[in-house]
Amino acid sequence: MQRLATQYRVATQYEGFDGETVSVPEKTLRSVLTALGADVTDDDAAQRSLAERETAPWRTLLPPVLVTEVGAAASVPVTFDDGDTVRVRLWHEDDPDEVWELRPAQGTAPEMRRVDGTSRQRVAHALPGGLPLGWYRLEATTGSGESAEIDVAVTPQRLSTTDRLRRSRHWGYMAQLYSVVSSRSWGVGDLSDLASLAAVSGVQGADYVLINPLHAAEPVPPVEPSPYLPSSRRFFNPLYLRVADVAELPYLRPADREVVDRLAAIERKAVLDPSTIDRDSAFAAKLKTLELLYTVRRSPHRQQQLEAFVAQDGQPLQDFALWCALREELGEDSPLWEGDAASPESPYAREARSRLRHRINFHVWLQWLLDNQLEAAQRAAHRAGMDIGVVHDLAVGVHKHGADAWALQDVMAQGVSVGAPADMYNQLGQDWSQPPWDPQKLAEAGYRPWRQMMGSIFRHSGGVRIDHVAGLFRLWWIPDGNKASDGTYVYYDHEAMVGVLALEAELAGVIVVGEDLGTVEDSVREYLEGKGVLGTSILWFEMDGDMPLDPSRYRELCMASVNTHDLPPTAGYLEGVQLELREKLGLLARSPEEEREDARRQLETFFTAVADAGYLPHGEESGQVEKIEALYRYLCDAPSLLLNVPLVDAVGEKRIQNQPGTSDEYPNWRVPLADSDGRPVMLENLPRMERVNKLVDVVNEALGTHRRDPKVTSRAPKQPEHRDIADPFRAATPES
């Protein structure tokens, strides 16, 4: 069992949060190995599985995939019968006409092994030197007729996009987009609001806007409020569409337009409620409107654009849209999900591709609209002078009953979920109820699902933040039925995972930030830094023993911030709102008095350091606004290339966006943006808010950045904006 676990890269022991070595129980090992496809029903079966695991690579002509670095001397092992011949060819996936013939690597002797009564030889074939970055296809064919074809990724040694940042330091807003509303929003912040936020902040001097994940949720209300528990990470959430920006809106029938206007009036009033965001109401209204808009026939050039988008996204888009249509038809709890509709290739699903074609096309159309509006937001960012633009957030996983778990089940492990081991804050560990990638099956798929996910996010963005980036190295697997603490680590081929990520980022010209907070091995941070992946620093977490770490000692390749979405805004943190909430919810680990005294000492320690740096007067009580501005001056002393200014800090919001350890006890991810007095903040008012402008000026002065002239800000080539004013060509039927 120990040897088999090692073969599958499953940890048999690990270091606990207290520094002690924890041995993984045999029961947990057996469950995890079973999820990885090993037969461990008894010791004899485990012995056979071990032998099979060691022998399997000798039965295949080629490895499942090859990931190498540009400039490296790389070779591919080719395994075939002794006495047979083999031909190995390589070509770029976009240029199949130029083919390289691969020869055995010089100075390497064939390996020999007898498998299933046959003598097999393994010969390393050298890849051509000087291959540029990109994706290639490699084919091997033997004289006896055996053949195989695999993907080859030539990845960057280091992201040039990160090194380009070193010309200057950059700041940007960090925002929960759904909470950032304007007078034109329908209950939630949308992609047009994102474009406006980019335009406003670009003129203020920002170079990026970091937003929450925009991943797809359920196709109909009710929807999961957490953006970190999505249905799909490959596709986007129609909740964020701006209905008024859909080109077909002016051509609605008068009666349909009246319906839309009534819905708009209701949902626009919702933005004036500072208490709670009602996603379900907003999404229901948008879906109703979008269904009406879908009946308007598109002009020829928009139809061509839609068809090009459909062709570009291919089968994954069709499978996602099929899941949406089936989810509408069956509901979440239908037994058909376990039987007839259990996969995209099940009989029920195949039949539904035709029967539900109209609804499938509707969900495809929604993704096309999202693509259009995402493109517009990134274009607005560049036109406002931003060097980076929109930075998306990638959640660590997906809902176990969602679209990705259904469509990608062939590369996901069954019978386990992802979480975190016990730590000093969560003695029972954490179970995130998310199915993990199966490392072997993902490799056998050529990492295409991972690649497609990155390509979708990078298409119209300036970068990505990878939540729990250590998950590219190892993940905590919890067998179904176990406590969250009764799991173990499963290791991934991090060179391949990070290599594919870096290749897609380099080809798209975007930056990559890894959220590497908490218990992360030093080797992980060192590897990512070597690749040019930025890390994350949070002011309150950067300590040198019992004292705050001097910002001058922060990492350069880093995105630094005062707080995160799991902490209160700084104004609330200074008032201790987190303690009041945790006491109310019964989440305090110690007495309220001890917690408050500890928080007081922490703040006193930090503000002493801030005063020592010359940003606050010693021995005098400063106001809250002055303290927050001083904290940002202090943080700006860090050499970190990126500095976040949470929008909640700029406007004076105090409420927590997410209280870890709660679900329905607190309205997580449903808190609208409000100022220090609890009044809703409208996006169009941001440029005129004194508190916002003072903090912006503080950051610009400290970083040496500056406000921009809106007339000369564009960093992107100007392109004409096309507005569809052609005849609407009304559809004779909804199918059209």
C-alpha cells in the first residue's frame, strides 16, 4: 500500500499545523487510491495494482503528453517491440505542413524490458532545438502498424509579462463586481459597470481592476451566491450581462419592450437598497428579458460573429449549453442525473441535443453576449490608459453537481472532494465539496481542459489571480463519508500544470498572480517566483515574529494589499466589526474580552510601526480616515509590483463580504457597496467622492504614479465601434 501510494503520488504522511508528522490511515489511503482507479479491495489486489502501475508505461507507444521549456534539450520516450521500427514526427498544431522527423537522441542507449511475454524497447527521440513557444502534435508509427499521437507544449522558462511590470509599480482597485452598481444596473453590478469602473479608475491612475470570479452558476434561479463555488470555471455567468447593451434591444416588439421596461424599473430600484443583494430577482428579470431578445433575428454581421464564436469554442461550449438546458428541464435533484442523463454521452443527453436544440442555442447565445461585453470592458480599460486592465479571479474548483463536474467527469476523480486539513483555526479541517482533477486522466487528456479554461479567461483580460495556487502542486483529498481532517494530499505534476498556465498566459500577454497565503511550502513559492508568477501579501498577515514585517522586506514579485475579501474592510477592521459578528454567530475561539484585547494589541503594534515610519504622529489619536491613508502609505513602501486598493476601503464600507465558517447565518457575497454612513454608493459618483480621491492621491504620490488626462489615455489602437442599425430581420420562428 505504501509503495502503491507513492506510485500514485499520494502522501502517506504529512506535517500537521502543529509541526508533528501525521500518518495517513490505511482506510483513507485505500479510498483515495480507489478514486484514482487502483484496485485495493484486498492486499492481493493492491499487489496486482502495483505491478500494473509499474508496467503500464511499457505497454504504450508514447507518454500521454509532453511538456517542456523553450530552449531545453527535450526528448520523448518511444516504447515499441524489440525488432520493430518506428517513425516519429512533430508539427505545430496551427501549421501541419511543416513537419520535423525526430531521431533517437545521441548518446542514449535503449532501455529494455519484457512485458506480457514480449521484449519491449524504449528509445528517447530528441525534439528539434530552438522550437518556439506553442502547442505541437507528435505522432509515432511503428512498422507493425501501431500508432499514437500526443500534445507537446513548449512553455516559457519565465513569464515575460511579469518582467515587463518592473518598468514601474502599479495599483488597481480590488472589487466584488456584483456589489458595484450604477443607476443603470439591474440589482447587481454588471459588465458595463466593470467597463465604467475601469474607465474611472484608469483616469485616476490605476493600471488594473481585480474582480471576483465571474464563473457560471446555475442557469436559473436560485443561484449559489458564492463566486468561489461555481458550476463552471470555463464559462461565464449571464447574471453579469447588461441587457441595455444587447444590440437587438431597439428592435423588440412594442409589447415586449413594455415588459422589459417594467422589469428594468423594478430592478433599478433594488440598487438603492443597501442591505442585501438579491441575485435571484435580478437574474430572473434578466433571463426573462434575454429570452425576449433572443426572438429578435440578428443582422447578418452579428450572426456571422456568433457563428465564429460557436466554432471557436467548439464541443465544450455545446456540452455546457446542453447541461444548462437539461438542468432547466430536470432540476438539481432529478434521479436522471444518476442514470439516463449522467453524462454528455448518455442516451438521454444525446437525445436532448436535438430535442432541446432551441434552448441549447439560447445558452450558447448568452455566452456569446458575455464574450462581447467582456471584450468591451477590457477595451474600456485600455482606452482609459490601463497597462493591464481587467484581472479575473480563478476559483479553486467547481460545484460537485455543476456543469464542469458533469461534462469533465472523465478527468475528475469520483468519490472524493477537495478541502483543507486541520489547522489552528479549523480543528476539523475544511471540506469545500469540490471534485478534484484526476492527475493521470488530466495528463491523458493532454491538459486540454486546463488549457481551455485558461484560454477562456485570458481571451479578454489582462491577467488572472489563481485562488489557492498551491493546488497546482498538491490538493487535500477527502474521501466521501470521511471527516474533512481525515484526508491526505495528492500531488500533481506541477511542472506541467504551471507550464501550461504560463504558456497560455504568455501567448495571451497577461500576468498571473498566485494566492499563496497560509500554509504554503517555501519550495512552491520559490518555483512560482522562478516562473514569474506573482505571489500575494496581506498587510495584517505579514509578520516578523510578534512584530509587523517591514514593508521594505516584502517580495517584489507580489500583489500586496491591506486586506482580502475574507476580512472586513479596513474601516470595519479598525472598529472590530469582525469580533462583533463572530461573537454574535458563536465563532469565537476564546472569550470576547480576550479576542478584543488581542485585536487591540495587534492594531497598536501595527500603528506604532506606521508611526515609526513617519506616517502618523506619535502619541496623538488620529481619525479613522487618517489611519487608513497612513496604512496605505506604509504599504506603498513595499517593493511589490502590484498594490491593491479595495474599493470598500476607498469608499469607507465597513461590512464583511464573506465570513468564513458560515453559510446562511450571514449574507455572504450579498453585501452591496455602501459608504461609511451605510448609504449605497453609485458608480457614477465615485469620481466626486472626497474620501475616494484622497486615498487615490495618497497612493499615486507614494508610488510615483499619476492621474491621466481622459482625452489622451488610450493604450490600445483605436477601433471604430460598430452599432447594429441594420434591419432586424425579425425571426419567423424562435428557432431562427
